[in-house]
Amino acid sequence: FSTAEIPDDEDTFKILIATDIHLGYLEKDAIRGNDTYNTLNEILQCAKQNEVDFILLGGDLFHDNKPSRQCLHKCITMLRKYCMGDSPVRFEILSDQKVNFNTTQFPWVNYQDENLNISIPVFSIHGNHDDPTGAEGLCALDLLSASGFVNHFGHSHSVEKIEISPILMQKGITKLALYGLGSIPDERLYRMFVNKQVSMLRPKEDQDGWFNLFTIHQNRSKHGPTNYIPEQFLDDFLDLVVWGHEHECLIKPTLNEQQLFYVSQPGSSVATSLSPGEATKKKIGLLRVKGRKMKLQEIPLKTVRQFFIEDVVLADHQDCFTPDTPHVTKKIEDFCFAKVTEMLHEAERERLGCPLTPEKPLIRLRVDYSGGFEAFNTSRFSQKFVDRVANPKDIIHFVRRREQKEIKDENSIDYGKLFKPTAVEGLRVEDLVKQYFEAAEQKVQLSLLTEQGMGKAIQEFVDKDEKEAIEELITYQLRKTQLHLQSRGVTTEQDIDAEVKERAKAHRLERGDGDFADQDVLDVTMDSDEGSVPVAAPTRGRGRGSRGRGGRGRGRGESDKEMQ
Amino acid sequence: FSTAEIPDDEDTFKILIATDIHLGYLEKDAIRGNDTYNTLNEILQCAKQNEVDFILLGGDLFHDNKPSRQCLHKCITMLRKYCMGDSPVRFEILSDQKVNFNTTQFPWVNYQDENLNISIPVFSIHGNHDDPTGAEGLCALDLLSASGFVNHFGHSHSVEKIEISPILMQKGITKLALYGLGSIPDERLYRMFVNKQVSMLRPKEDQDGWFNLFTIHQNRSKHGPTNYIPEQFLDDFLDLVVWGHEHECLIKPTLNEQQLFYVSQPGSSVATSLSPGEATKKKIGLLRVKGRKMKLQEIPLKTVRQFFIEDVVLADHQDCFTPDTPHVTKKIEDFCFAKVTEMLHEAERERLGCPLTPEKPLIRLRVDYSGGFEAFNTSRFSQKFVDRVANPKDIIHFVRRREQKEIKDENSIDYGKLFKPTAVEGLRVEDLVKQYFEAAEQKVQLSLLTEQGMGKAIQEFVDKDEKEAIEELITYQLRKTQLHLQSRGVTTEQDIDAEVKERAKAHRLERGDGDFADQDVLDVTMDSDEGSVPVAAPTRGRGRGSRGRGGRGRGRGESDKEMQ
């Protein structure tokens, strides 16, 4: 297919694409409390003004698994205001709706409910923040589903097997197959892909006549060897993947050259961490699909609070000060003051003529004070910007780049301890698992187990005693061992990625080595998953990829991936 | 007006009346978990089958102020299922809807919303369990309101002044003025009535042409001198009061002979405590109003779990055992076993042919073991009924009637300590308040302050330093002092009730002395209010009116008012 211009006509699907709205994030903050509400309002308004056929959300509509009453009330109010009305919905659904919409007693699309006058149907998968919990497996989205305001789809109820059945839609000549998969712990989903437990169903007839759109809410950037979903795992018949969860706006579709599909990563509509990826201009997309052609129009959001981030390396300013300069700490503070003031001016200039943009920007200055400098008192510094910055308390972030390699990551697992050859011999797999968990720090265990269901999945391996499950576990543990070996000197990812490659090859093409491995982890924003496994990422000798700071207690979504 | 037969015709309002559904009560209980859901389903089904014009709920639709996701999901699902559809709503609303429905951005009745196809509008005030909280003053009901499933009315936003504006409805020739007042802490509302801060507005024209229906959710039985709302406080132009909050089903309208209005107390549709009032057969009402005539048809609920309660006084069975009988405790246990078995048989007989009634009944045997008997081991006893009773763990309740007077109520305040003449002289009112709280036990303070806003109201007195507020406080404290004096020997309620009488007199008639003072507190069920002030009720020498057991930790709604 091409990406030529597409007219708005009776054959063209117009789809508003957004993700990670994180409604309710910091709702109690005096300054930023309304940010997410204002932006959802803008997004819905935009959908209405553009007379889209539907809205597609890539998960994390809510920031909290249990949104506050206020948050639900505001969300319901906005959906009722913007998505109900007399404008007719001009596309049909051809697939079995009971299969697509299976989380309420109303297993049909909301706009075909004769008791609801829906003008803009919203289709949403759930994210990791608003994922289903409890015995009933309900998520916050399901309250909106039951009320008829949202069509929650892509909820897989099995941990054994995932079959993704598309919502088959037709508008004029255009046939759209909408696939969705709600958030699943990355490691588990990775494993399920490897074990061929994930399949995407296709319509039996006229397979090539469909535009295949897939929405997913997973790590796209490589946080660990199996803690992300390689694009190559996804079926190559897809045309466009809308990738949620990653907060950096990379909405412009990029071609995956192996699979020959495009990936659009809209990014969050609110910065939930002060990391570089969140500083990218926030946008949503207006996707037009006609026949098998598509065009994605980028729409910058106006209500999003500005966020500026800059790095300062003190050692690079020897003309101004060295650690021996008299009153050097005061000089550094003045230097930073000037920097932040400059950033504020830049923010102000940029905000000119944008009445919807909040006045106070988010400012982050990362100060690398390695080389003998000392940190200054940030609380006094904050005072100076209390009326001008939305985040006065954490403008300055002191980091030490040079020393970083020496810092022992308190969350890291000593794999050497786990897999001593003497220990492995004669032990059953179950014992290995036990040993693994015993050796790992309590903290790491928790971190491993937090992601909902992950612990359960591992438990199942142990309990079930199935041949397949044990094989799988061995693969899993082997991968960890390989990683350990690698961290002792092996610099290629050859072994680690063998399986990934194989899978990709099985699909169609040989694996190129550019897309994931080479990206600069510093520039990749990711949503902070409490449960992501803090293994050292294969860093190709850069030594900057380790995480493990998620437990600092700065609140969910704020564990920046920054220089330390 | 009369209570003659009323035909179902185009002039007749058919209103389903229910209250205190307590949705979600014990939802995690393996046996009773679905009780409230089943009963809401029955109530809504009944409304639909009877083609009522609307449903009127008297508060506490939800048991928890923050209902679980499951609870909200089930509620929304049922409302959407039963209250939406094509049956037309055949009455009009004549009043300003912005005034009546003021808790959402959709200030109009749901059935007139062109985007919602409502067949049965639900009108509800909030109760004390689901009352508004937080800065936004939203309650769980408001989520349903915002979604368009319920019309939440009777929410007064002021603590200074309450003006109750009726929803004016017309069907054919019948004009119905529906008044409502959501739950307010009793003591505060009592005070506001006394201070003439509560008023009910009336239509300007044709005042006598309206049937005036009022829904309120307060203590109706006298829990303390000002901890209830005397019927005499309510305006005499009313025709019918639907009284929520009290759990005993007294749905048959009773005439208040002073005010000449009727009061119907539907009672809860689930037993939230094992007290006698909850054992009354649970019913809802089908109210027909034509012109100024009304008729209330009682509808027994089929899905409600049976509840049997009996009292046993061991000392009354001297033919069977005395404290000196060998193995007396075993004999008592056998005796109780026989009693409970008999009650189970009775339950079984009664349940015959009622497939909707849950199999296991609630059983409570109150055993008065005063006179030298000893309590037996109830956990062993419970084991025997684990498969037959819904509440095996708390079937037996040992009480001591005779010793009760001597039991020092740990929550009671020693008013003597508070108001020593020497202390009162020369102190400012603020000091008195301080002294009052300092002298009272921490526990009592909490109990006093729990009722939402009560503490705030008292704080306001202290802070505002207004002449009126101080006067009011003095009245309030005087009342307590009077009560103290009374507890030392004064047996008439003359002083205490002077104000009540005055108010009633100001209305129309002299106060009769039967309705409230003489009722046997033992037989009055009340919903347990954590915050009700545990003052000794004027007991007329019976010595059984004291409460003060709310803090026993048996959970909200379970602090029975029983013999001890």
C-alpha cells in the first residue's frame, strides 16, 4: 500500500488515534491536577471536530488501576458529552461481536445499542495501568463498557493461548480488520510468542482485501532480553501497528523492513516522568484508511504542559569553574539558575499565542557533577522558581556519569551464584526455580512478581510439571545464564537473539540488526513498569543501560531512565 | 385524601418504592455474597413487570461509600438492562430541572436526554452509606447520574440553609411534588430544623392540587435526644413520607395524627444486622397516586434470605436445668441445638415453593444466661450448622439481661465531670467545648466526630465565634446537661422535648406523647451509624436503651441493638 493523499469520502475510515492518556495522573497536584482532564477534553473535542468514524485508544486511559471517583466522574462526563449525539456512525461491523466485546453483558458495539445514541464509538484496549484485576477480571474500562461509553476489546481471558480475533469493519469499499491485545506482562507475552501460543485470526475470504490494524500495549524498546515485544514477533500480514505504552511520541509511521508493516507510536498525552522521551512534542493522530491505503495526519496537542529538559556536565565548563574555584558551589548554583531561567524564556517564547497551554512548564536540568564537584542545596534553588515552574521541587537532578559504572546496582541479580555448574547437576527444574528465587534478593523477587500474573505464570510451571512447561522454563533460565556470560565479556547479542532471529526468519526475512539493538537507551522514554525485571540490558559496552532505580519511591511513572 | 382503590390509567402514577438496598453488602461472603445483587435484580424486574412510571429509592443503594468495581459494574449492568428500553415514560416534569438535578453536567432528568433511551427513570436520594465525600462532594450515585442511569436528587450543598425544591411532575390530571433530602448527620439536621434553617418550597399556584411526597434518609426512631428527626419537624402539607435508613419493614403507611400525613418505612431489602427489626418480612411498595388519592401495594421480596431470631432465657427453664444441674453447660448446648434445629425446620417449611429464596437462612438465638449459667463454646456449636445456616459463626449470642444495668458502658460520658458548676463559671464557650472533648474518652470523641461533617460543624462553632453559633452551642450543651440531670433521677422528658413540642405546636397541633417516647427500643431496628452519639437514651426507667456498642468492631451495619 502507499501513503498518498486520501480524500474524506464515504469509503474512507477516519480514525483518531491516541494512547496513554493516564487520566487522573497527579490529579491532586495543585498545579498539574487538571492536566490529564484538559487533554482528554482536547482529544475528544478534536475527534468531534474532525468527525472521525471512531477513536482508537492504545491503553492506559486511566493512570490508576482504581481511578478515583472524581476521575471516573470526569471521564464519564466527557465521554457522554462528546461521544453521544445524533451524528450517524457510517461503518458496519461484520464480525461476531460477541467474540470482540466480551467483558460485559452487552456483547455488542455501543453504537448499535438501540438505547444509546452514540456518535463517536471509542475502541480501547487496556494498558498496564488500567489492567483487569480481581476474581472478576474487570478493569476500570469495563465500567465504561458496561455504561456503554467505550468498547473494550482485546481482552484475552486465557494465560495458555491467545487468539486475537479482529473486529471486521466496513465503510464503503474499505474493509478494516482491527486487532487488539490488552497489556500482558512483557516477559510472559514474549514467552508465549516464542512458544507459538499467540495467533492472529484472519477472515477466511478475501484475505488480501483487508487493511489490518493492530493495537498493542507493551514495551517496544528493549528493557531486557525478554522484557519487550520485538516487532518481528508480530504477523507480517499486518499493515499498521499502533503501539501504546511507550510514552515518547514517535507517531509518524515507521516501516519495519523485515515484516513490511508500519508502526506508529503515538506516545502518551501527558508526561508522567521527567525523562527525555517525554519532552518530545505530544501529538495524536488522525488516520485515514481507504481501501488498503492509509495516511496518518499528526495533530499536536495544545493543552499539554510544556516540558524542557537539558543536560549540563560541570566538568565541561572549566573556563567558568573547577572544583578548586573559590565558592564553586555558589557559582554552580548561579550557573544552573541562569540555565533554568533561559529554559523558562524559551518555554515562554514557544507558548506565545497558545492560550490553551498551561503557563508553568515542566523543567528538568540534569547536572553531571562528576569530577570532584559538590551538589548544592536544591530546596533553596526550588524556592526561586516556585511561581514559574510546574515542578519546582525536582528541577535539578544531580547525576554522576563517570562513576556510574562503579555503582553497584542494588537490584541486580548475581547470576553466577544461581547457576553454578555443581548446583545444576542432579537438580530438578523445580529445584532450580526454587534456588533461583532464594538467591535473588527479596526486592528483585517482588519486582519480578509484581507484574500481575507473572508470578502466577511461573508458579504454573512449577505446579504443572508438564514436559512443555519445563522445557520452556529451561529455555528461560538458559537465557538468563547467557546474559550472565555476556555480562562477563561477550559483546555480541548472537546467542541471546538467536531465538528472536529464528522467529523472524520463520516469518519471512533475515533479521537486520538495526532497529532495536542500536537505539540509545538514554533517548527512549518508557513508561515505568513497577514489575519490569531490572536486568542489565545488553549495552554494547556503553554502560548506561542499567535501570534498577524503580524502587526509589518517586511514585509510579516517575522512575526516569536517566544518567546517574 | 383517601386510600381507596386506584385504577391503572393515564392519570395514575405508579411508583416503585424501595430503600436501603445496600448493594455490595458482604459481597465477598461465599454464601451471602450475591444476596444484594439478586435482590436489586428482583426489584428492577418487578418495576419492569409492573410497568411503573418511576422508581423511588430512599438512599443507601450502595453499602459502601466507595463500592467495589464489581459492585458498580453489576449495578450499572442491571440498570442498563432493566431501565433502558422503548417503553415510553408517560409523565412530565414541570419544575426547573437544573434545580432538582444539580450533581452532574447534565442537569436534566435522564429520560428526557435525547441520547439515552430510558424506560424507567430511577430517582434516588443518597443515604448515609453512600453519601457525598471529598472536595468535589460526589457520591457513588453521581457516577450513575453522570452515566445517565439514575436521577440523583435531594443533595443539599449548604450547611447553613436547606431549601428543598420539589420535582414537580404531572401525569394526566395528577400532579405530584416529589421532595427529597439526602442523608445528613441527624444531630446536625435536628439542629437545623430547630433553628428553622430547613424549608420546603411549594409551587406558587394551585398549592392544594398537588400530592406531596417526601423522601428522607434519617433516624426515625429516637436514638438520643437530638439524634433523630421527629416526624413533627416535617411540614404538614406533606401527604406521604417515604422514610429510608430504618431497616425494619414498616411499609404500610401510618398516619401521623398531629401532622396528618402518612409515613411509609419500606425498610432495607437485606438484613445488615441480626437484630429483630431485620427479621420482619422484607417488602417493597407499589405506590399508586391519582389526583390526591394514594394506595400503597406491598410486594414481598422473594430473593431475600430468610432470617429467624429467637430469645431464650435460661432461668425460665428450671424444669430442665439450673446452674447446679450436672453437666448443665452440655444440657444448655443441647437445648440450644434443638432450638436452632426447630428454627431451621420452620425456615424450611416457609421456603417451600419459593425457588428464589436462598437455601440457607440466617439464624440468631439470643441466649440470656444470667442467673449463674455459663456460656458454652460457640465455635464447636457453629460447626454443627456450617452446611445449613448462612451465618454459622454467629448463631448464638449470649446476653445478660439482669446484670445489664450494672455494666458500665465504656463509651458513656460522665457528664458530671464535664459540667461542674465551678468549672463553668468564668469560662468561655470555646473553653467549654475544649473541656468537653478533653473529658470525653478518645473513643467517644471519634464516635462523635465520625459522622461526616459533624466534627466540622462543631469546629465551625468554635472557629466562627459568631453570636448565633455560640448561642446554638449553648443550647446544645444545655441539652446534654439536662440529659445528665435526667439520668440522675428526672424521669419526664419535659425539658428535653420542650423544643420539639414548640416546633410541633408552631405547626398546628399539641404534641401527643405516644409516638416516639414509648416505643420499645429493643424492637426497633436501626441501621448502625458509626457516628451516632452514644448518649443514654431517655429510657423511662427501663434501663435498656443505652447503645454504645458500635465500636465493637463487628463491622458497619452489624452492631445489633440487643440485650447484653
